[in-house]
Amino acid sequence: MDTGNNIALLDNPMNLVEALAPYAHSVHLKDMGVEEYEDGFLLSEVPLGEGYLDIPKMVKVLREAKPDLQFSLEMITRDPLTIPCLTRKYWATFSDLPGIDLARTLVTVRANKPAKPLPRFSHLDAEQRRNAEEENVRKCLAYAREHLSL
């Protein structure tokens, strides 16, 4: 189970967690930030608690389904991914994906506009990127201890 990858496919992450929780064997736990751009939206891993996903609810649903489920942190410190869902090329492999999924996703993106632009890291040197990665992981671990009992 991954709590954020499916957003790029216009899935609702909470719906996925609720549907697949009984079948999960492990979890890549991450929070996501989104930001609109002209061809769709940007998608970025952000420290737990700083994105728009309801991480406490996701963990609760997963634990209720599988109390002994193993959680691992997935915190990738990188520039946001571009999800060009408003381009013809994006839809080449999604001929049967309902338009309602696109509409719902764009409504979600617009409703969860970040207070500041999503972070970019490609301009940093290697040491600065390592420091940023370490800081993000520390924030995630603190959040997991304080809010998720993990």
C-alpha cells in the first residue's frame, strides 16, 4: 500500500486505503502536497502532517484492518513531479478513465493549494540536499511519534 502514488493516476487516496486495507502487507507512508500548473498539477512528497492527506485517518483504517501491519516512511526530497493530466499525451493510456476522476482531482488540488510553493531541491548542492532530506525525515519521524503512535 502506498498512500500517495495513486494521486498521479487521479485516484482518491483515501478511497484506495479504505478499499485495499484488508489486503495490505506493508505500507509506504507519505504525505503529499499538490499545486496547480497550466497542464495539470504538481505532486510532491512533503513531511508528514504538512500535506493534504488525512494521514491519521489512513493509519487508523489500515490498523483496524491489519493491526500488525508494517509501516515504512517514504520521504523523497526532490522537485515536484509534473502530472500533465490536461494534455492529450497523458490520456493515451487512460481511455476508459472517467472524467469525474479528473474533475474530482482538480477540485482537490485547487482546494489544497499550499501556503507557499512546493519545495524545489534541484538547485541545491549535494550536501544541502542531504541536509534537507535529513530535516524532512526528522520532521516525519517526530510527527509519526506525536500523532500516529508509530
